[in-house]
Amino acid sequence: MNPLLIILIFLGGALLWFLLSFLFRPTGKFSWKIWDDAKKAMFDEEKESEEK
């Protein structure tokens, strides 16, 4: 395989990574918020059932 092609593939992947990195942070914040809300809801339900 041509070494130049391999270098271009890696550079293209790095460029794509940096271009998409702006999407990773908001997506991560959104999924973390959903996970945290679900975890809090589960623990709240456990505390309510223990108190009864």
C-alpha cells in the first residue's frame, strides 16, 4: 500500500475527530444529565419504600 495513502487516511481521521469533537461534549452532557436524573429517581424511590 502506498505510505502516502496511509498518512492521508490518518490525517483525515484526525481532522474528522477534531471537527466532530464539538458534538461530543453536548452529547456527553445530555447523556450524563439523563443518567443522573434516572439514578436520583431510583434512589428516591428506594428511600421512600424504606421509610414506609
